[in-house]
Amino acid sequence: MQVMIRLQRVGKSPNKKFNYRVVAISKSSSRDGRRLEILGHYDPTKQPAVFSIKQDKLDKWLKNGAQMSDTVRSLVIKQKKAK
């Protein structure tokens, strides 16, 4: 089973604002399918956008062969530059 680390959309509101979870999920699952583990969250509706991730869990999944989506990879890189 191939594992991806990607965003999973959560929440609904009348003005269609969404938040996202950073999850480890099977590559064959849909975007909102069953996740293996929640690694963090991303809220683009706030100024500035809020992104947090549990680095130890991310490292564990990457060591086991998981691949990050392009969006998650860019968010992780931005977070590392900000520190």
C-alpha cells in the first residue's frame, strides 16, 4: 500500500470557507476518504494562514516510504524558512 501525505478538506460554512487537515492516507483513497493518521492542520482563511504539523509523525511516515503531495511539500518548506 502506497501512502501519501496530503490535505483533507474539513468543515462547511455558508460562505464556503474550509480548513484542511494534513493526513497520511492510502494513495488509492479519495481526498476525503479514510485516513491513517492526522499529522497537522492548515487554515488558509486566517491572515496570515496557519499551518502546523507534528514533525515527529511526519518524519515517521517519510521514513516508512510515504510521499508528500506538492501542496504539503511547499507548506512544509515555507514553515521551515519561517523558523
